[in-house]
Amino acid sequence: MSAPDGEAGRDPGRESGHDTVSGRHRDRMIGLFLLAAALFNPPLLGLFGVEGRVLGVPALYVWVFGLWVAVIALAALAGRKR
């Protein structure tokens, strides 16, 4: 039995329009989420809850906002088309 029209030449590994690029994108975003969840967890944040300051700003604030910027930048890199 031959394949129906439109499905000839279709890769059997692809699922209804999803290709490996979107799969890699999804995997990168999941990895980024897990990394951010690990870096923003309270035990790690407690390490920066000391009285130290960086350029007059509490170390905890520098850590949180620095990570926030890094996660946004990584998401932008992971989300752009190549």
C-alpha cells in the first residue's frame, strides 16, 4: 500500500509538523528553566544573604538581578532562529 498524497517523502521520525529544530529549542528551554530553578533556590540565595556589598549594592541583589539578566539573555539566544 502506498503512502497517501502529501506524506510521500515525509520523515517517519517527525511528529505532525514538529521537526528536530523545535525539539532542540524545547530541550534548551527546559534546560534553561532547570538551571534557573537551581540558581534561584533558597539555599543558594542564602549564600549571598550576607552583609557583603558590591559597588555599594547588597550582594544578594547583585546575584538575583545578574542571574535574571543572564537567564533572559540565554532565553533570547536559545529562542532565535539560526
